[in-house]
Amino acid sequence: MKGRRFDSQDHTVEWRNQQGDLCFADAPGKLPAVYNLKFALLHLIQAAELLLKCYMQKCEPAALFEKPGSRRTIDLRTALKFAAERNPTLLTRKQYALLLEAKDLRNATEHYEFRFEEAPCRTLCTDFLAICALIAQALLSLNITEAFPSWDYLRETSDPISDYVASVLSNASDSGRDAAKKAGELWVAANPKEPVFLCLSCGARAVSTEHGNCMGCGAEGDGDLVALLEDFEATERRLTELEALHSRIKRQPM
């Protein structure tokens, strides 16, 4: 779908051929995945902006507006600067840069021909979701896993939203995975009495024994498997230490 645009009004896919002529065809019954990803990206950018503004309102309500008496609110970059100045270690440079890029991404998807390919667009969406989870946890003490618990007690079945969020975050880039991991670690710091173990997905020691999944990326945890892996790693370390000790003993003069 690179270089093609979906017209929602006429329900057609439009593009230009090598001669520059406009071509179009009736859209298939199922819209291309990148079309839905476009709206997912717009919503996630908006979510990041609203979370940052919610933090501003919590800290300094008047700072939400461009000037005293105005009802026009500040933009995402201003909200991001406000949060970053008060929480300088919140985001990595790469995560901060992605949020700064949000305005250009939003303008491109709203006003220009949408040229993103599916794979990079999906990665952008995933990373924005992870950053939103981090902002919510760090600045507002809102945890995405607690907001969407893994078990639906009313229907007595797994919650589909939780499962979907976990499956999405498992495919995040290194930057997105770092954001999810940090969100989990912050939850653990805020709940020191909660027993937790290692998440094999994002790497945070943030899988809640009570919830059964990671409080950062939402992935289900397997306590028995983690215990076996940690025992194995401990045994390997001990064997390495014994081999080193044995080598030192052999080198000593008799």
C-alpha cells in the first residue's frame, strides 16, 4: 500500500502510476491493516498529550493555558517540556525524540497522503503505547495492567483487552520495551510489599504474583519457569567460580 491512499467517502483506493495519472479502484471489503494503524497512531498521540496535560493540571492547573484568561490550551511539546523539566530521568533521549516527532506525525496522517508502510507504522504505535503506559505510571500512578486486569470476573474468562495489550507490547522496539519495563519497575517501587518475579518478555522483575502478569508490559508470568531459570543461572555462576578457583590452585607452586 506504499504510495496509495484510501478515500473513506468513496470507499476507493487511489494512487498515481508511473506517468503521473491518477488511478483508483474500489476498496476491498477488508481495509488494509495500515489504514487502521493510521487511526491507532493518531489516538495514541492524543493519549500521550492528554496524559501529559493531566499531569500539568495536577501540578499547576494554570499552566495548561497559553496565557491567563485564555481557554486555548498549550500543545504537546509544551506539556512534554513541563513534565521533562520536573522529571528529567523519566524518558530516554529516543523516547523523548519520538514524542517531539508526534506533531509532524499527526500532521502527516491527518493532512497528507498516508505513505507509512505497515511494519514501521506498527512499531510506532507499539512504542507510543509503551510510552503512554510509562507516563501514566510515573506521573499519574495509573497502571495499564490494573486498568485492564487479565481476568474478567464478570464473565469468568481472560480479558481480551489485557491479552491484546500484552501481545502488542511484546513486539515493541528496544525503546518501547524499555518504557514498559520502567513502568513495571515503578509499579513495584510503589508497591514494595507485593511479591513479584521476573518477566521473560520485557525483563522487569515486575510480574505480580497476585495479578499473574507483568505490571509493565502485561505479559503473563510463569513463576515456576522463572525459578528454574534462576536456579540454572545460579548453578552456572557457581560452576564458573569453582573452575576459576581450581585454575588458581593448579597454578600455585607445590
